[in-house]
Amino acid sequence: MAITAPIRLYGTYGSPYTRKMLSLLRYRRIPYQFMQGSQGGAPEELPKPKVGLLPTFYLESTDGPLEAAVDSTPLIRRFEESFSSRSVIPHDPAIAFIDYLLEDYGDEWLTKAMFHYRWSFQADIEKAGIILSLEHNPSLPEEDCVFFQSHFATRQISRLGVVGSNKITARVIESSYKLFLQAFNQILTQRTFICGDCPGSADFAFYGQLTQLAGFDPTPMALTLELAPRVLAWMNFMEDLSGHEIPADTWASRDDIQNTLQPLLAEVGRTYVPVMLANAKALDQGLAQVETQVDGKPWQQNPFPYQKRCVEWIRGEYLALSELDREWVDGVLAGTGCEKLLQD
């Protein structure tokens, strides 16, 4: 069922997933109407999504009712079916799988760093509380601003356990963000995007989280500038790629992917993979806590059902590859730790 444009979406600039999708729509030159606000405040006449997350897309088709949808990863693939130009999915299915895996890492692991830094450090808490309260209405009366600042910060800090940020995991999260910055900065010394000369879905996932980590919150912003200035510059570059013209022979070769992505994939395998697997195992066993180790350090968090589905979807994408494509993917992931994610 083809989606018609302009696409309406409701979100906020403080949401990394809103920023992810706005950048993607601009790059793909898909007309859109952005309704800026806060969570739960979309116009009453619009349908409600099953889960109230940002951004919420309101999709129209030629032969169906208006639909509210919220999950960015499947939405990117739906847009590929309705809008053919300037694809963000690599043509090579095996490289597309690597891009899919890295997109999930951005969405499900880097967001832990985003929440951790924003709501664990005083300077970051104060800035987020003030600016995010005013973002949907800069003319908010001062007494309302004070109330919403306190209310919003309290609510978000209470959710840290959901994403896995706590006193036990803090060292892992902070170390991982530094190693991610170094690995990604190295990639940017060789090309502009992760999988070639144009952005794939993983680029937009990284960008969304980095708009907050590198572009808003004081503590990780300073860290990014110190360790990975290219990443900070790249984040600004990704804001609006509508004028970026795609060169010929856009995507990297398999050899190039294998040579340049190894340090990043090793970081994915060191951190994201054991936590995702432990989370899935805890849910399968009905455990109240996820407990594992990341590079010899303890990790503990509440179970997260959505991330168990992410593991299942990644395995489904892998099994959909041809045997030869799976063999190549196996070779790229061997020894990085990512291969464990594909083992039943």
C-alpha cells in the first residue's frame, strides 16, 4: 500500500529518533509536515499509535485510513517501497545486513549513552530540564516552566533503569561511548558515511543519537570534541543532506567494508551483543533482572521486551540472505563478537 506525501509527523528536537527521521526525509527529498511538540500532545483529531513514542508518523495511502506509526526502522523500509529515489538501503544484501545491524546498535545501544549522560550529570540535567521544557513553547510562562522542568527531569531520571543506566553500568556505558567515538572517527578519515559515499540507515541512527550526545548535552559534547572532532562535524553535516548529490558507484565494496568497519564491529560485539543476548535470555526465563558481564565488568538492568524482538528481527534478516551472502557476513563478523548474535 503506497504512502502518499507530504508525510505528517509529530515529534520534538530533543528526541533522537525524531532527528533521525527528519534527517532521512530531508536526504530522500520526501515532502513532510513536521508538528513540533511534546510526547502525548498530538492534535486530538489524529489517530493514536499503539505505543506513544516520538516521532509519530501519520501515514496516508490511496486506499486506506490514516495510520499512526512509530517505529523508525520498519518505517525506513516502508518508505523505500513508496519512494524510489535516493535509497538508504545498500544494493548488496550482505552489506545491507551490516547496515541493519549497525542501525540497531545506534538505536538500541547508543541511546543508553544518551540517556545516561543527560540524566546522570548535574549540568546536563539542568540544561535538558530547562530547554526541553521550553522547546515546544518558548513563550511558556515562567511558573509553568519551573514546574515542567522539575516534572520532566524527575520522570526521565526514573526511566534510567529501563535503558540500563545505573551505578553498576555507568563505567561500561562511558567507556563504550569513548571507544565508539574513536572507532567512528577513524571511519570518517576514510569516507563520509559508514557504508560508502552516501548514507545508509545506520548513518541516520548514529546521527539521531549524536544530535543529543555531541550536539546538546554538555558532558558528552565536550568529550566528543576532545576525542572525535570529525564526529562532531559529521553530526552537523548530517542535519540536512537534501543538497547532497550522490556520486557514481555510491556504496563501498565488500572488501572496503571488511577492512574499514572491523574496529566498530568489534565495539558492537564487545558491548551491545552480550547485553542484547542476556536481555533475551532473561525474558525467555522469566527473570526479574538482566545480569551479565561486558568485557569483565558487571551489567544489570530491567528486562526490555522490545530489544528481544530486535534480536529476532536481526536473525530474520540474516536468515533471509542467500547462503553465499551469509558466508561473507560470517567472515566479516568472525572474531568481533557480533557473530554470537546470530547463533541460536
